[in-house]
Amino acid sequence: EAQVTQNPRYLITVTGKKLTVTCSQNMNHEYMSWYRQDPGLGLRQIYYSMNVEVTDKGDVPEGYKVSRKEKRNFPLILESPSPNQTSLYFCASSLAGKGYGYTFGSGTRLTVV
Amino acid sequence: AQSVAQPEDQVNVAEGNPLTVKCTYSVSGNPYLFWYVQYPNRGLQFLLKYITGDNLVKGSYGFEAEFNKSQTSFHLKKPSALVSDSALYFCAVRDINQGGKLIFGQGTELSVKP
């Protein structure tokens, strides 16, 4: 089944403890992206990648890192999480090109205390 | 900058009645427009898209959307609503000038009552 897989689904952590949210897609998509969803703010892009070893900042990149060493994987790294990073995170992928929509993962609900 | 707006935070419809969820857009050039649905505790699911061609686009679960260039709108419609259609709906535009980013509206909560 074509899908984007995120792990974990739920995570509670403490301030300052480094964490990684994994994202993997099996559709050979070139484009991958991370979004966060917050009430009243909608979905905001954190980082995106147009292909292996090509990443760029989205609208809200502060406090996050990403890497794209393989085409299928695009992990999101929080080096020193803070409570304002408590959110619902989505990974998404698509083929390159203007006419393609995204396929989304099921989401990761992160709570930083 | 490209943007989309969903003017209604919530839409309430009785089951069996037609529904409309509104979306307007602002883009330079040709718009690439999408609708997604989010059920509770789930990711976003693709419903339909407009790239070019027929202004009436048909999608999943009986939904359709009408592209109106003069009104810069892309409203989502369904002739007969189901209780199971209750969810959060997002309109989005793909911005090819910003790395292909999908720019989302704020979302509209659709509630269908029996």
C-alpha cells in the first residue's frame, strides 16, 4: 500500500531532551515536507526537501532540523524541544511538479513538558 | 504571495441537504488548487484537485468543487450530506514559486446532523 509512515504517533517528552520523529514513504516521491498543525493557526510548513541532500526552510523552521540522506526517509529532529513545540506534526510527500498533491502521514502528537 | 482563505470556521448542515464549504484564493499565474479532509485523530486525505480544464471537478466520497476564475473561488460541494462527512476540511494551493509548498487555508469544521 502506498503510504507515508510516521513514528511515533504520540510522544510526551521533557524540555531539552533531543528527539527524532521518523518519516518514510514508499512511493518514490522526490518531494517531502514537514508541517505542524496548531489550533487557530492551521498547517504551517517547517521544512521541505525537493530531493536527496536538498532541504530548505519553510515558514517556521526555528528549533527544528531535518535530513534527507535517502529518498524514502525524511526525519524531523528537535535538538532541544521546548513547550512551544507542543503540536501535531505531519509528514507529507509528493511527486515533483505543480499538479501533484501531497500524501500525508497519520501525524505525530508531541507534548513537551 | 499566494494564499487561500476559508471564510467560515464552521458549517452546519442537516443530513440529506446539500453542502458547500467555501474557499477563495489569491495567486499569481495559474492556480493549482486542492481540497483535503481531516477526520479526528487522522492525517489529511486528498479529496480532489483543479489543475486545468473543466471547471467542475469531481473527487472522492461524492464531493465536487467548482473552480470560478472571475470570483477566484474553489468551493467544495456535495449534493446530499452524510453524518459521516463531519470533519475538518482544508483548501490548499500549491505554490510552485516556493519549492512546491502547499499553502493551506485555516480549515472549516463541517458538522452534519441527522
